[in-house]
Amino acid sequence: MTEAAIVEHQYLTVKELADLLRLKERKVYDLAASGEVPCSRATGKLLFPAADIQAWIDGASSGRRAEAPDRPAIALGSHDPLLDWAIRQSRCGLATFFDGSLDGLDRFARAKGVVTGLHVHDPESGDWNVPAATRVAGHENAVLIAFATRSRGLVCGDDVAPERLADLAGLRVVPRQTESGTDGLFRHLAATEGLDLETVDFAEVARTEDEAVESVRRGEADVAFGLASVARSYGLRFVPVIEEEFALLVDRRAWFEPPMQALLAFCAQPEFRRRAESYGGYDIGNLGKVLWNA
């Protein structure tokens, strides 16, 4: 492909861009990961907008270089009560848009935020978060760090007594949005235990951990597949089912900027540890451990 041929394509593939720049494909991946070359992602593939590539080439000819897109200071992804509290208490300046792990991954890949919370289980490998992060952000300039291990299970009142997922048949259960890690985990575990979801009476969808448990407290549902910490806050019965890993996918450049640094510094303070202990259902022993580096 010649430079003049760029105008014939709306998007270039990795191979096409490598041919254009006379580089190996591996180098193109490196350029995309560092933010040096403009790119976008669709259906899991890297694509390079032709108009932006032309502008990038033109800019490089005069000594300028395209930069990675500016990301707004927003925390995305899965709602976690301890993370939510830390963002507010640290006064780090991050805004929040929590609407599920998968929603957060999609928005992170489109540069809509600087960090996204994840608790995505991969049934094939049994691993948490790393497979999902590498599929979506494999060529982003990002790092995945551990935040906490959380206890998740059945949250219910005193009028019902399920002991496992298979006991939910005939009960009214609070569902979570399909973009959430909780929904995928619930469906996987239900299938493993042989629970036919057609036998479950689902209530209105809850979009946060607190909202799910609040539905049970108000009597709008019998059971929520929720967190031990939230059940404890509302004084409801909790039956543990699984220990899950909650992690943060962070833009590498944003890691060194004031909002993320303020949040990370706060999470290293005794006040944060005391709050995690008072919530219950959290293990923050691996907080800050690098799980994957793009």
C-alpha cells in the first residue's frame, strides 16, 4: 500500500499499516500500545482511522507526533463499595460511572476513563480479570492491578433460607445488568449447580451492589447475589458462595497523574485498611500487585 492509497480506506489493518510504514507488524502493535499512532478497536481487532493516520504522517514530517487521546478523569466499570468510598474520601478528583465490568472495559478501550474496576471470571481458565483485560486492552498502554478479594454469596432476609444457588428455584431474585461481571458469574455458577433459571422469579434489574441488596431489604426480592460487605451494612443474612478477585485496569499515563496518585496514596493509609476491615468480606492483602502489564 502506498501513502496515496490511504484515502481509499476508512480504516487500515495492522498489516496494511505495517506495509505502508515499511515496518514489522510487531512494531505497529508497539506504536499503538505507546499511543504514538492513532488507533481504535472493533470486534477485538486494532484498526487505524485512515484520516488520522494521514494527519499523523503529516505531523511527523514537521517534527510533531500524534499523542494518545486525552482521557477524562473518570473511574469506570464495576461498582465496589470500598473503591467508591475511597474515591470520595480521598478527594482525588475522579468522577465515577459504574455500570458493570464489561461496560467499563468497552468504555476504557474507547478512552472514556482512566481506570475501570473488574471482576470478570473466565470459565475456561478459571482465572479472574487478566483474560478479559488482555482481550480488550491487549494493545492499550495499560496495567492491571489487584484491589481486593471479595466474598460474594446469597443475601437474604429471615423469611427465606437458601444455602446454595440450587435453592433459588421459586424464589424472587435480584438480577444484575448483562454488562456486569456479577451477571456472568451468576449464570455460570447456576449452570454448574444445575439451577434452571426458568424456575427463578427475577425482580427489577439492579445496577450497583448497594441497589441489589437494598431491593432485598425493601422486600422487593427474596435474594440478591451480592457482597458480604453490603449484606453486613444492611443487617441481612449472608451465605458465602465464592471468593472473587476485584482488580483495576489503569491507563499507564494516568497512573502518574494527580487523581490516581492521590487515590493510591489514600489506599495505602491505615484509614483505608480500617474501613475494609469494618465492612467485612474484603481481603486487601494484594492491593497494588501488578497482575498484567500491556
